[in-house]
Amino acid sequence: MNLQKYSDNFIEATILSVIPRPITPNQVTWVRIASLPFIFYLLMTGSYVLGLIIFTVAALTDAVDGAMARKRNQVTDAGKVLDAVADRGLITLVALIFIPKYFGWGLMVAIIILELMNSTGAYISKRRTQKIPGANWAGKVKMVVQCIAFMLLFIGILFSSPVWFKYSELLLYLSLLFTLLQSFLYPKKY
């Protein structure tokens, strides 16, 4: 069962149907990158409701730009790199603000180490295959799990409800497994 195919079809039938064809997936990715300073400002000033809304929209653009690239035959090497930068920027930004405060530096260090391993795996794959590897299934699951974890954390903060912090922490630890898997699933040969 190919979940990406079903999610791409759903996104094509709903969201892509209202996005004009001249708009490219890379432009959507740039919107995600451009949202980072606003998210940072909102989180640092305690505007968590608006921060959650913009974070959620930015996270959804990850699914939209990927589906758009695949459905409109606009997959590019530049897009693969931009998407990875945008994803890591979004997650790292929120992680650096909240993880040390609510879950401690141990989890933050683990995320950093595994992301460095992941980036190294992608680099080695590119050197061996002479192709820029796109996101694999583990990377996509990791991104979804991390985004849900941070949304739950926002809810915990907004409603002062510790139960949401526990769910968020559990999902962040689960994301470590997918980060590790992602780094080992990059293509080894051309």
C-alpha cells in the first residue's frame, strides 16, 4: 500500500486544484522558509496561538510542495535540497526554543546527533550515486511525527495541560527512531 500515492491524490484533488499552475513547488517551499522568522518572533514573544497557526500552515506546505512536484512533474534537485533545508529549519527552530525548556538538553542533543548522521548519510549517498537523494519514507514519517509532536506541545502550553507534554515527548522520542532509519535508507548505489 503506497500512502504517498493516496496522500498525493488527496492533495491534488483538494489543495492543488486551487493553486495556479504557474506557482512552482519550489516557490511553495520558499514560503515555508520565509515563514521561519515570523514563527521565531511569535514563539519568542509568547504569541503561541498565532505561532501554532503559522507553524501548522508551514508544516502543511511540506506535503503540498512534494505532492505538487510529483503530480505536476516538477521534481528538481534544487527542490530536493530546498525542501530538506526548509524542513530542518522549521523543526530545528521550534526544537531549539521548546525542547531544552520542556524536555531537557538530552533530547535536543540526541536530535542534533541523529540529524547530523542523517545529513552525512544523504551526502554519502549523493557522492556514491551522483544523485541528490529525495526524502525516503522514514524521513517523511519523521517529519509528520515531529510536526504532530510540536502541535501537541503547543496545545499543552496553551491549555496548561501536562498530558499533552507527555504525548509530545513520546512522539519526539519516536521521531528519533525514524531519523535513524532515514539515515540508513538512502541509496547506496546508482
